[in-house]
Amino acid sequence: MEIFKHWTLFGVHIYVSSIRMKRRRSVDETLRNKNKTLRRYKKILYAEQEGCCGDCGKFVPVDGLEIHHIIGVSEAPGLMLKKRNMVLLCPSCHRERHRRDAGDTDSRGGKPRGADSSEKGGSDGELQ
């Protein structure tokens, strides 16, 4: 089966395809579709979790909850729009979850746990 048909008519080349050509989506359209899908999943998850945070369990209005991806989007972009990879968290639990996932930092977001000044060469706790 030939995909393209080609004719020359009065010196003009005419090409006809037997397959439908798809229009390429722009980046804006793709982002808009992802955001629309995430908003839809947020409503579904809100109903499933009965309006409660996935970690602390307190009731929060739908606008106050944030979508957290269990396996990060940077690690597995293909799971970004999978409902099984999402949980709704209140903002404080969401920040805490990302702190835990990022590494062993203390709850104030400061220095890593266990990294005191004595490990850096200071014996009396002063910075050098």
C-alpha cells in the first residue's frame, strides 16, 4: 500500500496522503491539559479522602489541600498523571513530606541532622 500518491498536473506537483495527518500540540496546550487533569484528580481524591489530609487527617477545604506525588515527577515523569501516585496533603504536611524526602534535615530546614560543628573541625562548638 502506497502512503503518498503523486501526480503532476500542468507542471504542478500534487501529493495526496492516505493517512490522516495529526496536528502537533503546542507546549501551552499540553500544560493546560495536564493542569486540567490534575484539577480533576484533585476533586476525585478529595471525595475519596473525605476532605482530610493524607498525613495528619485533619479536615481541610479543597482549595487548601495540595497534590503530592508519592514517587516524584522528576524520578518518574510517566506517573505524573496516575491517580495511584497522588495523595492530598495540607500545606504543612506537604512541606514536611518534601523535607523528609529531600534528606535528613532538621524540622527548621537548617543544617543536616547530626552535622554539628565538631565534625567540621571545631572541638568547642565554634565555627572556624
